Amino acid sequence: MSKGKSSIDRNLILLIALFSIMLIACIVLTVMVSKKDEALQGADQAIRLSAQGGFECEYAEAQKLYAFGEGILKVTDNRVAYLTLSGNEVFSKNISYSTPQCYIRNGRAVVFDQDGYGFIVLNTEEVLVEMPTSNKIKSAILSQGGICAVITDSDEAYGMVTMYSLSGSVISEWTSYNSGYPIACAFTPEDDFLAVTTVNTTGAVVKPYIRLFSIIPTDNGTTADDYAVYTMDDTDIFSAVLYCGSKLYTFSSNKIYTIENDIVTPLEGEYGSINQVNAEGNSLFVVYADGVDQMNKLAIIGNNGDTVYNSAVGSEINAVAVTDSLYALSIDRRIYVFNKDGDIVSDISVDEDVLRIGFIGNNKLVVISTGGVHTVDY
């Protein structure tokens, strides 16, 4: 074989190899783009979050941020600070919490030390209440008007539920001696009732309870009284409770219950695994999956019990935000905004993982992602 022919053969082999590599790369890129297009299919708009208003920060800092008012609440072990959307601090409060948690409602926030002994209530201008507790805090919520309900443990009972006013005074203190462990609380929109779910595990079977307390304004302040107790024969644990309009709903891992004619009644429908529940006006929003590793679905249930929307939405729930008329769900890299009738107002795809979201004025969402804080039109 001549040297010239050998050289041509080598060049031909190199060209074929190079062509094969390029062909494989093209196929891989085509598959990746196809999968991405499929994931974003149906979105009204695709948004690059880094190009939106706000500020950038590291992932570790972003985990400590919450959409609050027209800005951001930053919660760390030793400090709570209210920031503008550009990242400037408005005011702050020093704390010393091991495991700070945050619950936000109607322009106020309660920051409490889970399994610790203190909490604060604040708005976007100042700290309103700062209280120590005698027992370890399990959870805390706020009413529409700012009443704070705190669930704690107890050395002499299963647990306690204490209600505090915005002045820091104790409205009521209920100790659970017979009803079991307090699990969850919910206020009516009018602040006239508090519902508490408990579970008693001392008998032969698990016994769930729902207790109602009436909240009564008086000339000398606000008080609360026992109003009603409900239970049922099933051994389901009522892990969540909320008011949707004037109707009370409670939830087990796979069922939805309401109280009708003084009886705890299950709603019709199959919910394999309930993962997230919220109320918007008179509509109930339930994110659930049919089984383990199944796609999450969103069911929207009207006040009359009819399901007005029920469809698959995604795999991993990131965050939820609610107003009186809108519901936003961040799942995977999509953000859906629904109205109370179950109509999709907006469907947005984003290019970063989302941690939390919140509504602000002028049809905007605050989106806290792994890369920072952003404002997004919907």
C-alpha cells in the first residue's frame, strides 16, 4: 500500500469519526430540547428570572427569605428583618431562636422558635408582640385580625393552645387533658371561632377530635369559650384544618371532611395522598397525588362541594400563595395563577428552582428562587 493511500485512509477515518461525534451530539441536543419544550408546553410565557426586577443572593440566604407585604421578610437564627424588593433593610429585630419558623397572614407575620420558647408578631413597620412561653412551641398561626394561636406541649397534659391579642395579652389558654395531642388550628375569616384538631392515642384505637372555641369581644378585651366538640368512628388523624368561607374543612392523609348537621362528614372523591390544602374565598384548593411517585393533581372544590377543576399540574410542590380572589401554585418550574372559579389566569415557566412566592400589587408576584428575589407579572 502506498503512503499516499494510507494517508487518505487515515483522513477518511478521522472525518467519519468526527461526523459520528457531531451526529451523536446533535441527537442528544435534539432530545434535550424536545424534553424541555415538552416540559414547557402550554405555558403562557417563559421568563428568565435573573432578568426580572429584585436582587440576587446565594441559595443559603434565599432559603431564609419570605414574601411579605410589598417586600421581603428575612428570618435567621438571630435576626428578623424587613427588606424592600431591592434588598434594603427597613427595620430589624434581634432574636435567639434555634429553629425559627414563619407564618404570614394579612400583612402580619408570626416568627416562632419551633421546639423553643418564644415568638414575635410583626407587620411591615414594627414588632407588635414579643412573648416567651413556658412550654415548647409546636406551631403558631395568625387570624385575619392578628390574633395569634400557639400550640405548645405541656408537662401535665397532652398539650396546650393559647390565644394572644395584638397587645400581647392572653385571650384564652386551653389545656388538653382528655382530647389528646393538639395538631392544627384554624380561625374563621371573621375571627369569631378557632378550630383545633387533636388526636388521642391512649385507647385501643386512635380517636380524632375537632374542638371549636368561640371568640367573644367584650368591653374589657377579648375572651374565648368552649363551643363544641366533634369526633367520628374512623381512626383517621386530622392533620390539617381550615375555614373556607364559613365552612370548616379538616383533612386526613387521603380524605376531606366537613361538618354538616353537627356530624363530621367525608366529601365524595378519591384523594390518594393529600399534599397541600388552601382556601381562597369560598373555594378549596387541594393538591394531591393518586399514589407514591405519581404526578400531583390540583382539585378546586366550590362552596357547594362540586369540583370545578381537577387536573395534573406537576411533580414537586415548591410554594403556594393566596389572596381573597387568587391562588398561585409553584410546582416544578411552572407557576400557575387561578381565580376562585378554577380558571387559569396565568401559566408561567421559569428557569430557576422556586423556593417561595407571594402576591404584591399591580398584578405581580414576588418569586424567591435559588438565585435571588424577583418580581414577575402574571
